[in-house]
Amino acid sequence: MSSPTGTDPSTHPPARFGVLLPTFDPMHTGQVPRVIEGARHAEELRFDAAWVGDHLWGHAPWLDSSVALAAAAAATERLMLGFSVMLLGLRPPAWAAKQIQSIDALSGGRLTVGVGVGGEYPEEFEAAGVPVGTRGKRVDEALTVLPDLLLGRRVDFDGQALSVHANPLAPAMRRLPRILIGGRGDVALRRTVRFGDGWLPMWLSPDQLIERGGRLRELAAAGGRPEPSITLLILVHVDDDLERSRREAAQHLEGQYKLPLHVVERWAALGPPEHVAEQLQRYLDAGVGEFILMTLGSAPLIQYERLAEVCGLLRRTLGRRGSMTPGQRKGTSRGFEW
């Protein structure tokens, strides 16, 4: 049976599971986030990737994303690393390119670059001396020049929002990193088709993702571009007690975003492992090929262990479904099969 995206699930590449590293202190403990330990533990647990968020200012203490990724690169050997997402418009493009080149060199080519526009915290744009209203145009123009900067080519560019005149930057990258474009709206989809290898949304339901994934495919076909991949950032907390899971999530969201749980709970996966797996399965059936699991609560490394259990359940189920005939798969596309 076909999935809601109109494709046979058995033809999809294996799903990838990554975690967001704890680069922030949502509970305001005053302790240094356990980035290095988190990266090592994620690698030990066989996650595919570790990602970091990127903010100059927020309601909770937050480590610099490029420094955190450099530390994670030094502490790991196999784990893919990524920005989720770099606020490219906050930085001069040449400086952003230098950060990307350096992390890629330190990691041995393990870096993925998610790019976003931001804007939820106007204060960080003010602190960076960047008019918040120009952020979309700045991102588009930065993405225009970024490939040449990363590959060590001379850049001379004068746009509406940016002027970039840069000698070749070194160490030049041998090949461009995978570029994912963050956002939920049509502008983000168009930006993905124009500049990206994949789309990186968050806070969407499976049905919304199916609809917008269809729109993404239409735009790619119209532009003669390959179909972009879909990587989803999703809030998660695994606990055998659903109400305890909700309390942990609520405390985290209040501390980090000043956001009540009920605003985003419909897009989160909370509770016992079976329930979290079922929620993630719905997104897989909607076309997601990769997850960035943002753990909520006060113990992110323990959550990594619970999530490794969930991912193992999902991988085993995906393997069973992939070995079925279309007739055997009928009726198992939506909902988790045990």
C-alpha cells in the first residue's frame, strides 16, 4: 500500500535519527550545558547525527552554535553534525563561510548546514546591528554567494541587502555541504527549491506536512530541480507516565521560550515509548526521511537513551514493513505496528 505521500514506503532510503545537543540551559540551573558529553553519548547510542540550535540571545542561556559544533567534532568520529538552523542573516556571509569551513575541516567533512531566517527574537538582530526586517533578503543574498565562499573562490557581489567583496577563503571545502532550508511557509519552500538540498520544518502536523511536501514537489518539478529531502525537527520527551512527561515538557518550554505547552503540544511526541514511536511513524508515513529530536526536560542525556529505544523500535518495524509484499503492507502504512 502506498503511503499518504503517494510513494511506496519500501522504496525510501532508511530513516535517519539525530538529536539536538544540549547547548542551552532551559531550567536556568547555571550549569554549563553538557555538549561534549552529549555528543559522545549520541555517538555511543548510534544516532546518525547531532545538531545545534543557533541564537545570539534568548530567554535561556545559550552557547554559541559554531563553538559547540567544533567541540562536538573534536569529541566524535562518526557522528554527522549540523546547524538546526544557522541564522545566516545575523552574520556577515564571509564570516559564516569561515565558520562552516572550519567546522567541516575539524569534523572531517561531517557537517550539514541548516539555514533559517529567524525573527522570533528581534533583540538578537538588534544586538547584531542587523535590521530584523531585512533578514529574509539577507539570507537569500547570503545563500547566493555562500557556495563560492565555501569553495575558496573570489566573491564580488552587490545586492539589495548585502555587499560582499572577499578574497578566496581557506581552507576551501572540497565539496559543498548539504544545505537544508528551515521554515514552514511558501517562502521557505521556494527558498528550498532555489538554494537547498532539503527542507527543514518544525511545528507541523503530519497532514500539514503531506500538503506542504506536495507543494514542495510541485515547485521543484516546475523549476527542474530534484525533489528535496524532508528533515523534521520535533519536540520529544519519553516517559512511561504521560503526565510527568507533559510537566517536564511544560517546564522546559516556559524556561526556554516563555511558551505554554498547549501551544505546541499537538506537534510534539510525549509519553511512553510506544506512543512516541507511533507519533514519529505518522511523520515517516507523511514523507519525513530524517528527524532532529529535540529532547525536552531536565535530563537530555537520559532522554537520548530512551529515544535510542524508540528509534530501535521504529527501525525494526520499518525493516519488517520493507520486507513485506504490497499486499502484506496494506493497512500498516499509518499507525505503528508491533
